[in-house]
Amino acid sequence: MECLNCSSLYVQNPLDKNSFPLYQSELKTSLYSKEVQEELLEASKKRVNSFEFSISRRLNVKQELSIAYYGRYKPLIELLQERFSHLNIEAFDTEKRDHYDLVLFDSILGNFKDPGTALSVVKDSLKDDGYLLLSSRLGSGIDVLLLGSRSNVIPTENLNLFSIEGIQEMLKDHFQVLELSTPGVRDISAILNTDSEELSPFVRYLQKHRGNDIVPDFQEFVQKNLLSSYLMMVAKKTGAQS
């Protein structure tokens, strides 16, 4: 189901006990395969660099800071602890209030049945001058728009896939958005490598006549125009001075 105002996708498709064995089998050969896990690790190392850039622009990393990681890829905590060994970096604690200087909200917004409440909990956990560094899959990414359900951005465990506009709408009562980008690098490759008879004429044309030669320039266009299916956003707790 698509929101008529912001074009977010409300999948609402939780796993049932009958589909779970097939889902596990698919994961072993896709998302959680050894090859993909190695890619995730390398991508996470690059993300630590992005986190470091965003953090250092907003916070004095030489001071004692309390940083929480709220996500499912736990090895990222270890990478962050290695990079910022002098900082207190921990898994997010939903019971803490006015405690964190920064929360890394990593690619789990679409997993909540009530994402607004989840964001409210994050806001309450932050100090008055605290920051949110949010990453998320997007339903407004070009690969999702062109491939639909055939896009690998729509995993079974996702309840929702928000558009940029949908996320901004949810944040407006809690945070002030300071930075926004879609730095994804695999959207165009994913489109060109999808094999299906139900692809649009545009995608079939790209696959047949253009191929991988167009990937660098096309992906750069996608990034610049916020059309990647991967979002990074920096926001500040409402009421704090920017």
C-alpha cells in the first residue's frame, strides 16, 4: 500500500511460521551468505568513515561523549569502538533518558510497526543538544521505483519502506534535519542485473543496449538527485540550538 501524500510503501508483511523456513533458506544464499557478509563488512568500514565525518562536524570527538548504536549489524559497534576508542559507544538502551550525545539509528526504521513511537524514544534518550544519525532503506529509490517487488531492497522482514518525504514528515515533530543524502552505490547495477520478463521497457532497453558502461555516470546522477534507495541523514533534537 502506498501513501497518497508522501509515496511511502506500507508493506505490513510480517513473517508467519509457514513462510519462515523458506525465508531462512533464501537468506543463506542471499543476504547472509558469506560473500554478502564480506561485502557488508567492507561497506561498514566505509560507513564508519562517513560516521566519523558527520560526528566530527557536529561534536568535539576529543571530549567524553556517549554514543549509542541502534541497529542489527552488531559488528559495526566493534568497528566504531576501534575508531573511537576514547568514546563510550554502546548498544542503544530504550530505558535511558537525556543520556546520549548521538544515536546511530541504522537501517531499522522500516522494521517498526510504529516508527513514530520508536523515533520518540530515540529523541527522549538524547541530551538537549543531541544528534541523530539515521540511515535507512528507501521506497523512493530508483531501483524500487523501476523494479518494484523484484528489488532486493524489499526484504521480507521490512514492514515499511519510507520515502525521503515520509521520513522527513515523521521527524518534523522530533528533530531538525541538518544534512540529507542518498550515497548508495549499487542501485543502477541492481537494475541492470535483474532478470525478469516483467521489467519495464526502459529497464529492458538499458540492459540490452547500454549495460555497465552507464553505471558510474547514472549512479552519480542518482546520488545527486536523492534517488538512491539508501539514505543518510543528520538531525538535531528539536529545541536545541543548531
